[in-house]
Amino acid sequence: MIDKETLRRIVLAQREELALYDRGIPRQDIEGLKPVTAFALVLTGIRRCGKSTLLRQLMKKVKGFYYFNFEDPRATAFDIGDFEKLEEIFKEEFKEQKYCFFDEIQNISQWERYVRRLVDIKKQVIITGSNASLLSKELGTRLTGRHLNFELFPFSYKEFLDFKDKKNSLESFDEYLLDGGFPEYLNSKKPNTLQELLTDILARNISIRYKIRNQKALRELSVYLLTNIGKSFTYNSLKKNFKLGSINSVISFISYFEDSYLIFTIPRFDYSLKKMIINPKKVYAVDNGLSVKNSASFFDDKGRLLENLAFLNLRRKNGEIFYFQEKNECDFLVREGIKIVRAIQVTYELNRDNREREINGLLEAMKKFKLKEGLILTYNQEDQFDIDNLVIRAIPLWKWLIK
């Protein structure tokens, strides 16, 4: 609990500090995003991806607002009982305002009760959070049907070009392929920026929140997954490799990583939900730079980095992504509703050694799901193949990313 005058000083200090921050570049994934009356607007994403910057951009569009950052170290004693004092201070200092902006509000137990009350009295509430599961659980209990969710990622390739003031080219793409899209790292280029980010996520989003005792295994598993993007795994193999007591421990660790937006996993497609649950999954990282700078070994597999970027571009726009494996393998299937609508293969280059394998995997998926066109994403090759009245187009990933 915080006394009212201390809380007032924090509120006023945060308000003054807003003017000191760079407002950044506009984010393409959420063009047209704006607060909606009678709904809470919820912005989620990994730490340091730009949620707070986006919040400040939204503030710039409105005339008057309330604002509080719950990650401020000066506010660590804030609890549910302080919301009433906070509201009194808002009204005393800034009069009655329609818009309420709250950064990392998930840190406060039972925050959803306060947000629900604001929504009920027609305030326009915008909040950020870096834990998808906690937010969805709490929103589901108190704000069912009264919130709109938006996910934010590190910079896309287009945003990277805007941020760095570069033109689309193979040279620019090479830089993005290895460096990724975290704004702070792109500014500093200090490797420890992304290493410290991983440490911060493991400590603050996971270890402290879930009271993890085996922090060594937690870190080793996170580094292993970030190093092995694009590869498949089973819970049982991870349990053995990291000497974890049970499969449930592995499942929990993986879910914590996903809830914190550190990694994503996709299942092998099957019409049986049970089989999809038990089949091996493939893992991808939220950012190439984060993966490269935290890799357990020198990371020079550009093919897997290409595949990770392709996944991220799909994930930004599609919730339902699978990989396909029967006689052959295809990297990505995209489902809309109950129908598979796209099949995509990713390879650094098509050559004499892999051409048949890559095309056959894509063709098998296309025929199974009755798709007339398929796509192969490459580093810098462009081609077209007409096989069995089906069309396969090969295009460079860096051109596909800006379409």
C-alpha cells in the first residue's frame, strides 16, 4: 500500500517523464487502432517490443487522459486498495478525463475489478501487458465480451526499414535477418541488450511470478529452444535431456515461455486433436536477434533464420498455423476457419540436392488440401514450377515480407 501523497508524486513524475520519451515510428500491424467506448483495449507482447511507445502514440491522439505505469520501481508497494486513491489523484490533478492508459497493469492483483468498473462507467481504457495467459485469465473472469485484444511484436521488416531509414534491398534484409527487430538493440547494437532481456523475462515474467526453484533448468531450456528454432521436439525428449522430474514440468515451462511471448510452438497437422497434442511440435522465436544473441553455439544457419522470419510474418496475421508431415514435410499450413488455405515451404536455396525434397513436400500438402497454388520462400531465388496442373511460385523472402 502507498500513502496518497507519495502516490501523487509518482503520478506527477510519470506525467512529466512522458515528454522525455521518443514516440518512435508508427506500427503497421495496428494501423487505425483507437480506444473504443465500453471496451478495454488490451495491448500484449514481449517485453521491450514497443508497447509503452505505442501507448504514448495513442495518448498523442487524444486531448486529455489519465496515465500510470505499474512497472515503475517507485510503485512496487501499490496494491488493489490503492486504485481508489489513484482515481482521486487523477481527478484532483487532471479533472475528469475520458481516457485511461495503464502500462503493465497485470502486476497488480485483481486489477481487472478496477478496469471493469471504469468500462462500466464508459471510460475508454487502454492497458498493456507482457503475459498473455494472466491477462486472458483475468479478462475472461471480469471482462468477458468487454475487451479487444491486440498483439505487438518486435519490428517487422517494413518497420525495421522505417526505423533505420533504409531502402528494401538484400543488404538491408541481411542486417534484419541477423539483428531482428527490438528497437533498443537496433539503436545500441550491444549483444548484452538481448541477453539481459532474456534474463529479465526469465526472472520477472516467470521465475518470480511462478516461484520456479530450478532456475538453472529454466534458463538452459530457454536457450536450447531459442537455439533450435525451426526444429521439432517432444515433451518427453526435453524431460530426459534436462533431467526434469516430470513431463508436466516441461509442459509448464513451455507454457510460461509462450505466455511471455519468448517462443511459439506449432503442432503437426492432423484431423485428430488428440494426435496433434501428442505429436512432436516445432518451435520458433519471437525475434531472430534474440535467438542469435542467446544461442548456445555460433548461429550461422540462415535457412532456419529465414524460416523463423516467415513464421513470424504468418503469426502476425494468422492464429492457426501448423506444419505438415506425412511421406514428406511442408513447413507451414495456414488454416482459416476449418479450411487449410495456404501451404508454404522455406529453404535458403533450391539446388540439385534439395529441390526434389522441397517441391515434393509442398506438392503433397497442396494435393491433400486441394490447393492450386503453393509458395516456396527463398533467400534470393525467383522461379515458377507448373506440376500436375498446380502452380508453385518461388520468391525471395525479403520481397514477400514487404507485400
